[in-house]
Amino acid sequence: MALLQDLSTGISGAWRLMRADPRGMLLFTRTVEECRRSFMAGVILFPIFMLIMAMNREPEVWEAVGPARILAVETIGYVVRWTVFPLASLPLCVWLGRGQLYPGFITAYNWAQVLETVPLALLVALSAMGFISKDALSVLFLVVLVLSLIYEGFIAWAALRIPRLAVFAMVLLDITAAEFVNRLTGSFY
């Protein structure tokens, strides 16, 4: 029952933030315990991530590398993706004098990942069914990525109450961490 309550609160808060309503932060208790529990969003999203990953791999990659290795590498990479930004952003939050607001920021950030992943999964499904081309999928993925980065910037601003330059630094850190993990994961193929 607690998981359902966390899911409901997390999605509601993330949805309000997605609508550019900073009061979405009021739905979170912003405690370390709530922050810890918000990583359940990653567990919930794991099957969707694996589906997106599987559908975006060319058949030649599956044949050349093998499913066991791909699944192992991508599973480890997924866990690292879910932890690298929260770990990397903590010192930045402390340096900005916002360490006490960090748990609420990560809680909102984690639940926001659910709302960011759903459109990607829908796009991949529509592409797999032949409703949109691979080229259109690439363009739409880019659009969703840009909108997600704007959303994450808003979350950083609403949760941490930091100036625009610091928001930009936080988003840049997220992009850099994600790209690092993606390249590292890809190097194991």
C-alpha cells in the first residue's frame, strides 16, 4: 500500500511540476526517506526501459553481441544511470548552499522520469507498429529530450530555488552524466 501511495504522490507532484506549477513540490515531504523511496520509480520503469532498448537495437547487434551480454550490460548501465546524477548533483547542491533541499529535488527528479519515459515508450511502440518511420522517431525523440531537459531545469529551479545559471549547470551535469554512462555502456558491445 505504501508503494501505491508513493506512486500516486510522486506522479501527482511530478505532473504539477510538468505543468510549470512549483506548488507540485508541496506534495513531497522532501525527506531523506521519501527520497530513498522515490528510487522505486526506477524499478517501475525498468521493464519499459528494456523494451525501448530492445526495440532500438538493430538485429545485427543482437546477433553479433548476443542477448545475454546486451541484457547484462544494459541492466548494469540502467542502475548506474539511476544513481550517477543523484550522486553527482549532491556536491553541487551543497556548494550552492542547497544541501538541505537536495532530498526533495531528487525525489521530484526521480518521479519526473516516469512522465518523461512514457512518451518515449509510446513513440517506440508506434514506430514498431509502423505508424512512424525511424527518421520521424529520431526527430520526435529529440523533441521529447529537449522538453525533458526544460522540465528538469524547472524542477531544479522549483526544488532548489537556484538562479538560472545554476539551473543550467544542473541540467548540463545531467546531460554529461547520461552521455558518459551511455558511451561507457555502448563500449561494452
